[in-house]
Amino acid sequence: MISADAPPAKSLRVVEIDLQSDSRWERFVCEHPDALIYHHPGWLLALEAEYGQKCVTLGCADESGKLSAVLPLFYTKGLPLKFGALATGRRLSCLPKTPIAGPLALDEESERAIVQHAVDIARQAGVELEIKTQIPDLHESVERLSCIQWRPTFVEELPPLAEGEQWDAFWENLRLPKSCISCEGCRRLRFGNAKRQHRVNWAVNKAKKLGLQVRIAEAEQELRNWYELYLLTMRHNAVPPRSYRFFRFLWSSLQPGGKMQLLLAEMEHAGRKKMIAGSILLQFGQTVFYAFTGCAPEDWGLHPHDILQIEAIRGPAGADSAGTTSAKSRKSTRHLPNLRRNGVADPNPCIDITTPPDPQRCLQHPGG
């Protein structure tokens, strides 16, 4: 029985929102404490350009139209083969080719309503629903949802810096709980192979001695040049590359507002600057994602990724152009591969939530 003092149940409805004409989505994402860059309209519109279809952008709103939850979805064709318990067939996904997303909600009622609506859409279309999220009990909110472990996200928390503190002093005083095996008493952050590079300064200083310099790309032509290095990396790793159309859209939608940076490692070659490597960083709120990287395999010996990754950390830590730091709140950097290999970055578990398709319903959908 509901007590007389209990607030009345909210009247909620789930609607589809137009990202380009309805400002409620971006405003809600920017104000939500758990929002990621992968919820931002810039990322979703880039996926639209890549997939050639509109994102199913669900919003849960009250009677006044104020949003209390959002959930982005895309139809995908999937693969004809099954890999364990992972959803690989035709599905409605949140989100494809995206490390993590999931619903954003202000309360459990809104979260349950928007996930249930997504389940209903997937069943009507005869496809599986897939949600990659870090919400541990999301699968318990709606019937017939199953949960498996997904790829973890590796996070390095950056401590707050005192205003005016020099970067070198900050880095020198940064201590981590993992001891260095190579030398007793050394507890500095390590990059790469611990036996050969037990200090980050060793690798970075070597890259500098070899002539590498890091700067932020300013023009789209530099993005185009970097894409050629990215293709070489993907080919070497036998991984299908993302389209240039996708990166160009990210550049046009996120780079002007500072939510995307392309860090370039360059060196002098025959009197001209030669691009050696580059990494794309995506920032939203207090989190920076180390998202994409590219380098020709023959240039790996120059240690470009070591110097790029230290700059990826240095930037979010609050260093300005004068080499000093400003008083900023705690930030974290995600997906730093060398930190992951050496056990420095902490893994954040992610889960993959799915629901089987309704065999009685198999309607045509944009994913084909």
C-alpha cells in the first residue's frame, strides 16, 4: 500500500529525440554526472555518418517534456558466426564499435522504463538487444535480460594538482603502489617493457633525443595525413579500420569545442617536419579516452607512443602552455595500452547485456 505521504508515481513516456533539432539530449548529457563522450551527439552523429542510418535516440520524459533518461541505439547486421555467449547476430546495439555507453537516467523508474522500451523495439524487429554498460544490476530491471562480462575499461586516476606547481615536480612526486622489479626503491610510473623501460622518463627522453616533438593538430589535412598511419596500424594488427568519413565527422563536430584532440609526434626529416605517429583523445567532463592511434611499424623504434601517452596524461592533468598546472578537479585517462600491459591502470569491469529476439516477429529494420 502506498502511504498518503508518498509522492505520486510519475507519468513517464518514452519518445524518440532528434539529435540535430532537439537540444534536450545534449543538455541532459552535459548535466549528467555519469555521461561519457560516447553519449554526446557528436559521437552519435559520427556513427550515423559511418553506418548510413539514423541513431535510435530514446528519451524518457515526464508530462512537461523534461528528460529523466536517454538511451542511444543502432541497428547492426552482425556476423553469421557465433562467438560464445556474445551477441553477434542482427541486433539493436548500444552502441556498435563503441567501448561503452548504456542508458543515462536520473532514477531507477526512468531507467527501467527506457530499457523496457528498447526491449520492446528489439522484439518487434526480431533482433537481439545489446547494451554495453558499467551499471552492474541493469539486467535485473527488466525480464529476459542476460548479462556477461565485456571488455574492461582501463583507467588511470590523475591526482589533483596544486595551482602553480611545475609539471616536472608533479611527475617526480607521482608515486604508484606497484613497485618496479628492475630496481629497488623505484616506484615511478612505467611505460612499455619494464625490463628495458622501467622509467617513463627514459623512453620519453630517448624519443626527444631522437628528435620527436609533440603538438596538437590544427587542420583537417593533418587528420587526413594521420589517417594513412592509422591504416598501416590497422593492417599490421589485422583489424578492420574505421572509415575516414567517421573521423572527419568527429573532427567537425567535436574538435572545435575541445572534445577531440589529435596529438602528433613529428621529427625533422630532410629539412621538413615528418609525421611519425598520432593519437586521438576524446574528452568529456573529467574523463579523457585514449581512443585511436596510428604509426608506421618501421617507426616504432622511435618510441612515439611513449611520448604521446605521457602528453595524453600531462594534458588532462592540467598543464598549460607555460608548463605550470592549474587547480583542476580530479581527472582520469582511459584506454592507455602501455599502462594496461604493466598493470598500472586499474580495470573497470564492463558488462554486455542482451535479450534474445522474438522468433515470432522478424520485421525489416535499417540494419538489414
